[in-house]
Amino acid sequence: MDYRETLNLPQTKFKMKANLTQREPMVLKRWDQDDLYGKVQEATSGRPLFVLHDGPPYANGNIHLGTAFNKVLKDIILRSKRMAGFNAPYIPGWDCHGLPIEHNVDLELGEKKQTISTLGKRSACRGYAEKWIKKQKEQFKRLGVIGDWDKPYLTMNYPYEATIAREFNTFLLSGAVVRSKKPVYWCATCGTALAEAEVDYADHTSPSVYVKFPVIDDLGPLAPELAGRKVSVLIWTTTPWTLPANLAIAFHPDFEYAAVAVGDETWILAKELVASCMEQFGIEQYAILATFSAAGLEGKCCRHPFMDRDSLMVLADYVTADSGTGCVHTAPGHGADDYLTGLRYGLDILSPVDDAGCYTAEAGPYQGQQIPRVNRQIVADMAAEGSLVKEASIRHSYPHCWRCKEPVMYRATAQWFISMDNLELRAKALAAINQVKWTPAWGQQRIYGMIEARPDWCLSRQRTWGVPVTVLTCIACGEILKHQAVCDRIDELFMREGADAWFKHEAADFIPEGVACTCGGREFAKESDILDVWFDSGVSHAAVVEARPELRAPADLYLEGSDQHRGWFQSSLLTSVGTRGGAPYLGVLTHGYVVDGQGKKMSKSVGNVVAPQEVIDRYGAEVLRLWVASENYQDDVKVSDEILKHVSDAYRKMRNTLRFLLSNLYDFDPAKDSVALADLHEIDRWALARFAELNERITRAYERYEFHAVYHGLHNFCGTTISSLYMDVLKDRLYCSLPNGPERRAAQTVIHRIFDGLLRLMSPVLCFTAAEAWEHLHQLEANAPLERSIFFADFAEVGDIGRDAAFDERWTRLLALRGAITKVLEGARQDKVIGLALDAEVVLRANVDWAEFVAGSAERLRELCIVSGLRLADGQDDGRVFVGAEGLEGIEIAVGPAPGAKCERCWTISSTVGEDTEHSSLCARCAAVVRQLAI
């Protein structure tokens, strides 16, 4: 007789090979065609609402791995919230205006960009954005991200553009918007002002020059030693191109300054920097003639070394003694601190540089020259005329344009600003920050410091593709027209025609009858600048969260990369606080940058860029999603072939665990075959208790957004608790018992419950695999309604699984003893004492602390160790070689061949083999089972 036919061997159609790259697109097609998202939203409509508001990616180019990471994180959160009992809508969005799109359209237009109309160019930009939205949408959907992809929010949609203008006009009417000439970041390559969030810092090599400014006032009253001497103030700068705009030299009011004799000259610099400066200059012969405070210098003048004007000596507390000379070259038109100092001392805000980065006539002999290339000429001229003391190079962090990556300048131009202090916007924003939950917690201090120190928000951009600064200025007197009826008219036209209305209509079309300037003027000029794109996305709380009926404000969560503390988080905060008095979000979660395996920034030039599609084509989106969950996103997120291979291996192990569990449920119907908890075997109760702990730990990790804990918890439970222990021990009972025997049904009861619960826990991350396994568990046909899928289930309830401290303590001792026995068994295998563990008999010698425990647990230990025999030593075992149990005092272990013969059916070695004459090759247990199967 072939006894293999009598075994309950595993059966399942759930394949070991996932075939993700081929299967996932078919699954996504079904989700899309049958509107999975819509059905889920309908099913959860009566639940508590959880709003995660999507920060809009830029509609330009293919998505990168950082964007994919962000979208998958959001999807994991929303799926977990739905399974936790929430209604969690997802409205994806895109940022559609701005310079990168306009720049690429210019490249596509070529020479035509010189002649194309404003509206024609805006239409081309709209078409370009639409093209990339379509592509990116498919790329995001390929990641398994579900949402309202048919009705996303776009910042270029007419209602959204109308909202942008409406929110700007609210600021305008409140008095928060001001126009002034002050230094802002300016990109000469792109020809526009930049906001702080549009500036990246990178290493840059600049000239480092020390320059003499001759003192023209008599300093004898300050220090008699200086009377009649040739005195100069020594400044240091890394931007020689700003020297033509110099109007002052700043000294720290608390520093002690020194007059240093060098040859027949006397140089003034901070006393504590004298030694270091002279060492840099290679000057050994010098003498300090006098020291004095800066107060005596204030108001005195130097002569500019090459421009026909004086330079005023002023005091400023931002001067440092970390480097340089302690005497700071000050150009009010080219620096934030310089600008404020210039205002304080009544200086001109001189900026002799045009939009293209070329000097104007105000730069004298350098008119028409390009900065920063002119640095070389200026330095050479100063060297020739004798004012240059030292030239070197310095490698330092320098601001660069976020788009073209070229260095930017600080340049005073007339721009539109939202004042941070006129209406206490800064103070209100700082107060609002403290009402928000920041994850990680350090995000709170990060954005607090940025808001605390930031300048006024420069709103205007000198470009075409965007929402205009909707300001009308009286031609007669120059006053800005602030009138609610005008704002209402703008809103009406923008809702109907979009922001193009500003460029289609004359100024008069925006002015209702009867509205005039306070001076009586009725002719107005339209502003030509457009708004900062950060304002566009910053008002999404108004355009989306408040406007969409399935959402509500404030949102529960904003989730983006850590760079958005100075970007979208900040612009959203300021626009919301400025018009609504509070933050637009209750919580903010940030993740780090995606970097390569060595922690280096990804770069095409370095060749370490990993594209999402490459990962999907090789492993499937499921493995990419698992990688997202596996990383602690609070730090920079590493990715490499090795890391992805490791994650792929982890996925395979988890899938195989699911397959093994499922394969032992082929004949189990929970409705009629389940066994009561009280009737379970000890190991079944132990496994169920471990699952209950896992369920609580994982659901808590989802709630706290600790997805790496989800990954490690599931991976360890599948690999250790289930595969290496529970299912390994259970094989004999599952395979060899009667099919409907109570011991087998008890095991299946627990397997079913664990399998069902595991799928629910995995589903937010491994959405494709959990859905596939769920279909097999419930024997669903391929065309079964989506409403029967796992996406309509909640996390498992485990409240009925009792906790017993004494039981857990007993099993802690059992498993510790099992671990010690397993090590001795492994040694016996290596020494050829036994072949398999089932060939062995284990004999334990125990002291009084262990003897009673072992005697009462011998059969349980035999089952746990998967051996044929286990007993306490007696007098006949004196000849055995005992080994001390590692880590356990009072236990010694001996291993030898088990007495008896091997059962042909279960492979256990038993003295009962041969007792049954009809089934002489079977042990008594198997013979009884086979006999009953034949009835």
C-alpha cells in the first residue's frame, strides 16, 4: 500500500513564484475598470474622516524614486486608515505653473519664442503640463496607489486659478501685500526673482579678496597715534562684483579694533583677527599702533577704491570675527543685512545690475559686463591701482537656482511681498506651529527657526506661465486699487476663463462701473508679474481641502520630504494663518531624501540614479512598496541593487509563509470545522497569543506611521514564529492525523485565523499579494465583485484571545529549553550520531529546579524539538555523554539514536512499529489512522 496517499499533504493554487511584473498590470486594470477606489469610498462613507492632503508634484518629467517613495508612503497610510475604520479619501494633485515648464516650452519653441504671443505661450505651457500629468498619472497608478485619478486637482484648472487670485486679493485687501525695492534672490539665467524655497545650496569656488578703503576723515581724535598717517579700513569679500555697489563699511559695536602699522600704511581691522590676517598675507613685520571701539568710527567716511564716491562707516551687530577682518563691505542693494543697515543709515538701495546679470551705467567703467565673470577684471584693476592686499580662492556653500542649478545673486529690485510683520503674520505663524503634531518631532523646531528668521515673502516672478499678480495701479497717482468689487470681478472672469483672463482683457474689464481711485482716476495699469508657484500650491487648502465635499479642513496630515519645511509646509502655513488664523494641517510628517547605498545623493553624472520603472520591471511594484516600508524614513532613505535584492528575498520568504499556511487549509471550512479556543492544543494557544501581540504591535505601528516596524514585525513573525517554529512543529499533526480529527482541525482553526489576520496586516503595504492570497482563501473567482476583496475588510479583532501570564512564562521556559536541545541535536548531526532530528532520542538530566517542569512537559518538548523520543534520565543512562544546556543552569542534555523502528508513514522511530500485523511498517498512531480511513 502507498501510505503517502493517506497523508494530508499541502494543496494550493497560490503559486510560489509571484510573477509580479506580469500579474500586477492585470490587477491594476481590473481595479481601474471596476472603480476600486470609488467602491471603497462608497463603502466607508459613514465612517470617521481622515484627510491626508496630497502635496502636488511638479508636472514636468518622469517621476523619480523620491516621488515614488512619497506616493507609496501616502498610499500605505491611507490603506491602513481604511482598515482601521476610517473613511480616507485621496485626491492626488499636480503643480502646473512655473519656470521649469516655461523653460522647456521655450526650448521646444526655439526661435518662435521671440514672436509667440503671451496667450500662445501660456497655451503651449498648459499643453506641456497636461502631457506630463497624463504620463505621471500612469506611473503613480503603476505603484498600486489608489485615489480619485479621474478628478485630481490641478493648479492650472480654472477654479483653482480663481482661488489663487482670490487668496492673493484677500492678502492685498488686508494690507499685507507691499511693493518695495529690496534685495531678493535673482537668477540671471532664468531672468526672475526667486523665493527662499527656490534656492538650493551647493559648494562653489569664489574669489576671496582683501581690499583697502582709504579713510578720508581725520582719526586723530579717536587715536592720537593715527594723526597724519595714511589709514585704510581693510575689508574682505567673496563677491568682488558687489564692490561697485558698496556704500558703507560695517563694524561691530562691541568689538575692539586695532590700527596696525604695515610699512608706511596703517590698516584698521578687528584686533582678534590681526594675527590670522597677517599670517594669510605673509606679513611678519607689523605693529599695533592703537586699539579702540567701533563707536568712534561711526559716521566717518572712507573713499571707495575705484568708484567716485565715499563709503560710510556704520555699526551693525551681524558682523562676526569668525573670518575676514571684522570690517564688512556693505552694499544695500545686494544683501539682506546690508539692506537693513542701508535703511537705518539712509543710504541708497543701489543695485547696478540688470535682469540679465549685466552691469548698468551706475557701475561706471564696468557697464555692460556680466557678473560673476567680471570678478576677474575687478580684482585685476584693484591689484593694478594698489588697493588689493590679498587674493585667494575659497570653497564654500553658495546659493544656486533650484531649476538651472546656476549660482544666483542677491539683487535689489521692485517686487511684490507679503509682509511677515505688518499684520503680525510671523508671530501668528509661530504660534500656529506649536498647535501642530510634527513627525519627526525635530520638524517643529526646524520650521519654527525658518519662520522666525525668514524675510518678507517675495511673491512676484518676471515670467509668463502662472497666475498673475492681480494688482491694478492708478495711472494718475500710482496708488494700488483695493476694492472688493474689483476682486469679485476678477474672481468671476477667472472662474469662467482661468488666469488667461488677465492677459485677454483690458484693465477696464476688471473694474465695475462706479469704481475709481481715491484720487478720482479711472485709468489703471495691470501688473505684468506672475505669482510665486509656492503661493499656488500653498493655497491648496483653500482650493482643494475646503472645496472638495469629501474632504474637510484642516487636513489631518501633510506628508512630504524634509525640504518642504521651507517649501510647501511653510507656504501653506503662511497662506492659511494669514487668511484663516490657523494652520491648514493638524499633523505634518516628513521623510528624508532617497540616496544610494553609500548615502550619496543620486546624480545622472555620477551614474547612481535608480529609476522607479527599473525597479518595477525587475522586481514588481510590490517589492518597491515593501522597500518603502522597510526604510526608516526619518533619515535619508538608501537604495541599491543589494538593498532591493535583500527586500526581494524578504518578500519571497513572506510569500512562501503565506503559501504554506494556505496550503494546509484546502479542506477547512471555518464555519463548520473551527474548534473552540478552549479546546486548542497548547502550542496552538501559544501561536494565537503571539499573533494577537503582533496584531496589536503592527496596528499601533501603522497608527504611529512607523512602517519599518511593520516590515520587521511581519518579516520576523513569518520567518521565525510561523515558518521556523509553529508550522515546522505542526507538520506531523497536519499531515498524519485524520483529515477531520480534532487535533488537525484545532491546528487549522489557528492557521486560518493567523492567515486571515496576516493578510489584513500586510494589505496596506503588500496590496497585490494580500489581494491575491485573500482570493485563494475565500475561493473567489476572477470576476468576483471587488466588494468581496480584502480592501473592504478591517484589521482583525483579537480581543477574544486571552492573555495568561503563567502560560506565557511556561512557554518562555519551554522555548528556551528547546533552543538548548536544538543546539545539541545539531552537534549530534555533525558528529554523525544521528541523521535527522526525528532519528533522535533526547535524554535530559535536571536538577530540582527543572525536574518537575521537564517531567510535566516531556511530550510537549518532544513535539517542539521534532524528535522521536524525549525523557528524563534514569539509572540506566550513566554511560551517556551529557552536555550542559547553553544558557540554562541545572539542565544537561544527551542525544542518541531513538529505540525502535522507523514508521513508513510519519518517519517517527517508535517501538510500536510492527505491532499491527496488517500495517506492520507503521507505528500504532498511523496504523489506527489508516485503519479508520479505510472504513
